[in-house]
Amino acid sequence: MVEGAAPTAKPGINDTATPRPACLQPSSHKPISKRPQAYLRAPHSHSSSRTGNEIRGSRARALPDRALVNCQYSSATFSTGERKRRPHGDRKSCEMGLQLRQTFEAAILTQLHPRSQIDIYVQVLQADGGTYAACVNAATLAVLDAGIPMRDFVCACSAGFVDGTALADLSHVEEAAGGPQLALALLPASGQIALLEMDARLHEDHLEQVLEAAARASRDVHTVLDRVVRQHVQEASVLLGD
Amino acid sequence: MGEEKLIASVAGSVERVNKLICVKALKTRYNGEVGDIVVGRITEVQQKRWKVETNSRLDSVLLLSSMNLPGGELRRRSAEDELAMRGFLQEGDLISAEVQAVFSDGAVSLHTRSLKYGKLGQGVLVQVSPSLVKRQKTHFHDLPCGASVILGNNGFIWVYPTPEHKEDDAGGFIANLEPVSLADREVISRLRNCIVSLATQRMMLYDTSILYCYEASLPHQIKDILKPEIMEEIVMETRQRLLEQEG
């Protein structure tokens, strides 16, 4: 099992105007501690992820020219307000796994690993909205730590539209309110979108605004992740005496 | 990309040689190169070859024709040899081998065409990251403290008791199953803990560093070496000694 190590990071997601309830102070910085697995603590959701490519993948599914990416999502029973046992193969986990797979197939350079399988396991430890985004960010760190070549960081954020303003990084309360919300996974350097998902109704005039809010928040996440990864690599190289 | 900018695909240290820019990732799977010594574990016995696990992205291959026959004889491998494959190497056996070739997809082909390679007998395996094993002229070392070590380039390190006499006739097939004395076992355990502590502190592993670490750890008990404070102390001392020796 190749496990991703977590560098320390303090994410600061900026969202636009509207005053939001006290629990969602955008400036709340939570330090991430160094653990053997990539552990990301975003202002709302915490998730941990690791990559493993030692499992013997099925020979029948091996692709001759590129790697197979396999993502599994699971949610801890204590992650939401009420303790809820989620069976492993349930619909939400499968769907989330599929979305993660689509995101990472776009980002990982799979041509460099023919006939191999890359497994990414993500587990959400605390869910308070934006779980897809937290999973993507944590998985990016894990893949980077495993040394698997990627096109770019994949940074994600959710965004919604409430009372005429676009809001980034929604909490569970805001998501449950029923407004439109979209999840965006971005490759920051080129500005390419790895995944954009929304299942609600949003007037097309507002789409631009909401997308812009999500993109800006994703770029902020990228700054933090970039700084953290560089710091981690520097510390490790110093130890190696390079 | 519109601008002339180079973006790395992995996070690691940059090495620049004239116009060649290389980014070496901190922690990767083993990438085979011809001539490397590896220690691997047999995972499958197939027709005319064995699949060996060497901490790389794809399983390595050991062809029957690349394996030394007992007695060191050189002849064409027959159907009986194929049927007797499991008698030579089974699933779970450890071997030391050399990389003969690398396939286009990155899989590595091994050979044991020398009497110093072959099945490994009693000893301890330590798994570290491949980037920590220093490339040297020889990877088989007989340490003066009483044990021998094989530093596989793939990050598998094998520590074993030094054999009293060189067994040339066996060709590396017959595993020596005589009981190992307590003194030897202690030396091997101490060495193993030293290697683990060097790897945790991300120090390059080669015979000198392992030996210095062993000597620095002598005042402590074997089981204490793995405690974080003592580990740091021992590795610090090793590092200092290595710097003095080079400077």
C-alpha cells in the first residue's frame, strides 16, 4: 500500500459578500497535522485518503496502453450529525467514486503506467458540506505523495447561489436549504475544468457568477496545497542531505 | 500551454545537468535499470517463468532460461525442467537477482546467472523506499559486526548471518536451515532496527552508514532503537560521523 503523507496546510477559502452564520467564518484556519495518510482539514469537511497500487488488479480489466484508475469513497459513521451506518456498496458511495474516477482520469498521466491499476481510497471523517471537494483535494495530495505523475493539482470547491449572491464552499446547512449548488474541480495552472457537476436549476445568467466564485475558491485552495507540498518536499530533501 | 513554462508532473527535487532537467519524486515505486541488484519475492509460477514482486509498478519476470540450474550446468531447458520449476522456487520464496532487461512498459526482466544470486535462506527482510538505497559498485556486504547484508536497489534489504564457508556447489538453491546462534540473531535484529531508523530519518543507506549506525546504537538496547528520541540521537550521531569522515 502506498500511502500519501500529509503536509501541514491552512486553507482559507474566501467567499463573496453575504454575512453567514458564525460557524462559517471564512477566516477560520485549521492546521492540518502530519499523518501517514493524506489528511485534509477544510473549514467544513475532513477527509483522509490514500493511494494503493499493490492490490493485484484483475488481469481482464488491465488496459494495454494506460493505467486503470479505481476510486472508492466511504463515509465514516460519525461523519454526519446523526450516526448513520452506510453499507459499502450504496448508491452515494458508488456515484462519488465514479465522479472521483472521472476527475482523476483527467488529471493523472495514465499513459505512463500501462497495464497497472491505481487505487485511490477516500474516507470522509467529518462531513459538513463540500464533501466532494474535500475528497478531491485530499486525493490530490495522496497521489502527489505517491509519486504518480499528474498534469496539475486538482483543486475543487463547491458553490451555490442564495439571494442573488454566489457563495463558495457551502456548508451542510446551506446545501440542505435547497438552493442550486455546483461542484467544480479545476486544474489551476491551465484553468481547465476536470469536473463540473450540478443537479439543480439555475438561471443561465447566474451561471457565470457562480462558476467564477467556485473557480476563485479553487485557486485559493491551490495556493495553499502548493505551498504545503513545496514545504514538505524541502524538508524531506534537507533530511536526505541534497 | 501558451507560455514557455515547464511544469513538473511530480513533486520532488529538481536536478539539472546542462539542458537536461529532471524532477525526481520523493517516493516512487522502483524503476528498474539494467545491472541493478534486486531482492524479490516470488508471487506466481507460470509456464517457463516466475513472476517476482520487487516493489515496482509491474511485477518483474524471471525466465526459466535466466535461472541457474543446480550444479551450475549450462544446457537447454527441457520439459522436465519446466515441470520441476516449483521444486526450484515456490510462491513466497525470496531471491536475489540482477536486472537483465527492461520492457517497454516498465516491467523488469531478472536473471540469476551467477552463483552469488539465488534463493535466500534465513534472514530478515527490511522494506524501505528505493530512493534511499545508494548506487554503489557492490551491493553484497559482509559487515565486520558479524552479519551480511544485501542492499537491493528496489528498496528490499536482506540481512542474514554470514555463511562460514562459501557454498559454490549448491548454486544458491539449497536453503541453509541450520539454527542460527543467539549472538548472530542479536546482531541481525540490531542491524534491522538500525536500517529502519535510518530509513525513517530519510538517510541514504549504504554499508558505511549502516555500520556507523550500528556502532552508534551499541550503548542502547536493541528494542530501544526504535523509540523516536533514541532513533533521532543515533541517526544524528551517524550523520555527524559521516560528515567528519568525508570532510
